[in-house]
Amino acid sequence: MIEIQEILFDEQTIARKVKELADGISGDYTGKDLLLVSILKGAVVFTADLMRRLSIPVTVDFICASSYSMSTESSRKINIRKDLDTDIYGKHVLLVDTIIDTGETLNFLMKMLSERKPASLKAVTLLDKKSRRMVDVQIAYLGFEIPDKFVVGYGLDCAQKYRNLPYIAAVRMMPDT
């Protein structure tokens, strides 16, 4: 069971930031075919909102990579549960994630996808928890930097729950009674 400690970003704040990110991405990729690669499951809400605010045509694919399973601590072992359906050779690829924590998952995916020879490969994330970074990763488009708190909502979960919250909140674990 969790207890919401504080709402870090409400719906309106998130929407403004997503629009700002979309405007920058649209400007940078004008005239180019862009493939958004959403990291499941956490980035599906962010990806949906982001692609609706882009002013350029895009295609979308999904990859499922995880290092958390059912706990709040990273296992540090990256599991690919679903690979891309799209051949990314020669394509402009933007990897979409909602949060960068240790950086290990994003680093793993960037290396894996770069071996497939895309025309370009960049990353966008809504949240960056720099204080927990273990691997240096390049983030081309960044929404917010957040403190070292466990967060849920807007696609982010705790044991697969709370993804549906329309805001992002810091939580603490409560003992079962």
C-alpha cells in the first residue's frame, strides 16, 4: 500500500511541459520522418500526449524493457519483453520514456538500437532523477528534474498500480496492516 506524500506536477503543469517538448521536437524534425519508440509500460501515457501535440507526422512503435519487476528498487538487469516491430535502419528515432532514474535502461536501449543503424537516435523524457544516475546518458529533450523520491501517476506505477493518476505524485510505502 502507498500513501501519496505530495503532488509534484498536476495535469495542467504536465500538459504545458508536454506542449513545450512537442514544439521543440516538431521544430527539430520538420521535413524528416520521425519514429517515436515508446518504452512500455510507463511511457504510454506520455507518448500518447506527446504525439498528439506534435505538428509533424510521426510513426510509433513500442519496446518493453524493464529493470524493476514488482519492487520499487531497480534489479539492475534489463529485460526486453517486447522488441520493435519496425526496422529502424536509416530512420530518425526518438526514444520516449517518462522517467530516467539510474540511466541503465535508457543506456542499454540506446546502445541496442544504435547497432541497428538509425539515421539518428535521441531520447525524450518527462522526468529526470539525476541524483540516482549511475550511467551517463544523453537526453535531448527533458521536461523536469525531480528529487530522489518514488513517484507514481501519468503512466508510472507501483506494483503495476496508479498508472492511471492524471498527475505525478511522490509516495511512500505503508506497511500492510
